[in-house]
Amino acid sequence: MTNEDYSFQTRLLHNSHKIDPATGAVSVPIQHASTYHQADIDQFGKYDYSRSLNPTREALEDVIAELEGGVKGFAFASGMAAISTAFLLLSAGDHVVITEDVYGGTFRMVTEVLTRLGIEHTFVDMTNLEEVRQAVRPNTKAFYVETPSNPLLKVTDIRAVSELAKETGALTFVDNTFLTPALQRPLELGADIVLHSATKFLAGHSDVVAGLAVVKDEALAARLGFLQNSFGAVLGVQDAWLVLRGLKTLHVRLLQSQQSAVKIAHFLDAHPLVRNVYYPGLGHHPQHALQKLEAQGPGAVLSFELEDEEALRTFVSHVKIPVFAVSLGAVESILSYPAKMSHAAMPPEDRRKRGISDSLLRLSVGLENPDDLIADFEQAFSYTKAGTTVK
């Protein structure tokens, strides 16, 4: 039985870097060296300078490639470094079709940086495949998918978009941060590049900032590897080791958090003070069936909308257990306010057009007992006057 025959849960622990071949250590060594002695003037060894390749970073890159089913992984200094470097595969005059409900940092990169480089874009509702098709231009070179999307948890048909991309000779990028390869493997659905903010569920402990990319074929790996080395936004070795350690518990963390998220989503969905709940694990979610088809679960992130901003402020000021902060995917539950946190880079009119209201909260469910979270939410809601919301 080989590593490839193991379940995903087992491969998190038993992969190509299960032990250090030099010592038998069950933890990947942290190699701090920035440069490496070369024995011959004409033939350099595998490692020469750590921006180009480092053994500790390489271990993480190998493991994420194995888990995503790709040929090569790349570790970056942040999720945005991974996304930005992937966008550098494009050239002036190229065009990107991108999901309209996208992380604010990606929105900022596309609208304020790529435009200066002469790269055009069109935002579309990627749940509407006809709208996606109509956005295609002769110079379309990439489709950028975020599914489930941030913060409204819209679900895109990765296979359908990837097929459209192939018809037009374009690449498909998929941000897989919310689900990780534990629940969704975009490369198996036809995507060319899968991207992660490894800061989130992959590392999982709110103690590292990191980004990852995995590609499907060797030619694309060579192109992205050249950009990684040229741009130089590589992940440091201590952070690479922390992500490797976090990966070992990914399955159990995400399983527990997802189970709790389902329970909390149903609680919020039935609460009279909650206007809307956005979570693909709910039966009334517009893409509930699609999520079940292309992923192994709905994940541990949900968003919910209160009556108005005043109700939101009252709720946030009284809730006790979740930390109120940016980011997600940690062992502790994190409550975020997209309008002023993850999507602050998006102008108010663009947020409103996408349905990101000033009364929307995003919840990343952690490892607390869900009943404790529900009780905490209930007491926070008790300070808010009942509105006139019609469920």
C-alpha cells in the first residue's frame, strides 16, 4: 500500500515528508541557511540560495501538492503574495473574468494594481454561467474563482467554468481557502491553479501568515516557479514549519468546526433577529446541491445579516466568546465585519451592489462547544430589540 492509496486523513500524516531521511525525525527540520556551499564550479547542487529553494519550504510545497493532487506546490509570504504572483502569469492586454463576490484584497489587486499593468478585468456573478460566458473576450486569459465566495458564500461550478476556460484557451484560478483540500480539490474538477491563504484553516492557529499555490502540469509549474523566484515573496522557514504542523490536525479541526457551523447556521436561520444566513450547508442555499456535488462538505465559515447596523453594533458589543477580528479558519471562533475588515478596500457602492451590507457579519467557527457559542449569541441578541424582519 502506497501513500496514494491512503485516505486524505491519513495522508496528512503519512506523506513524502513523514520522516527526515537523514535522522528519522518525525518533524521536518527547520533549515535556516540562506546560502549553500557548492562543491564544483561547473555543477551546483540542488540548493544554492534559499529564495530559490529551501528544504523546509520545499517540504511544505511537496505536501500541499500531494494533498491537492497537483504536480508542484509553491509557498509564499502571504495569501495575497500567492494570488499576486499567479496574476503575474498574465501580460499587458490580457483580460480576467473574476467572481464579483471576492475577497477585498483580491479586489484591490485586480482594480488598483493589474489595471496599472494594462490587464483588464470583468466582475461577474459566477453562479450564473451564462453571465460568465458573455463576459469572455478575445483577450480573456484567466478565470478567477472563489468558491465558496467571501463573504456571501456563493458557490461556483468549478468544472463548468474550467471547461469554458479551456474552450477559450484561458487558465482557471481557484481560491480554495475556505474549504482546503480536505473538502474540495479544484484541480480534480479542471482548475489549473489552486490558491490558499494558508494563514487560515491550513495553519489553523492564528500564529502564521502564509500563502500557497498548486499547479496542475509541469509547464505551468515552470512558469510559476520562475515568477516565485523572480518576485521573491517566499515563505520563511519558521512559518513553513508552522503550516506543516498545522496540516497534521487539519482533518479533525475542520470536521469539528464544520459540524458546529451547521448547528449554528440552523440556529441563526431560525432566529427572529437574523434577516439572512449565507451558508451552503443550509437546504435553502441557492447552490446547496452544487456544493454537495463538488465538495465533501459546506465548510466552517458562514455569514449572517441583522436588521440594520445598529442591531449589529449591539450584538458585537455584547457577544463574548468569538474574537472580533480579521481572518478566519482558526481554532478560536472569529467574528468579522466585512464592511470594515475583509472588504474595506471595496468602495461602499461596490459592496452594496454585491449585497455586502453594513449589517453583515462573517463567522468562522472554531473548536468551542457549539452550544456555548449559541448561548453566547442568544444573550447578545437579548440586548437587541426585536425588529420587523419577516423570515
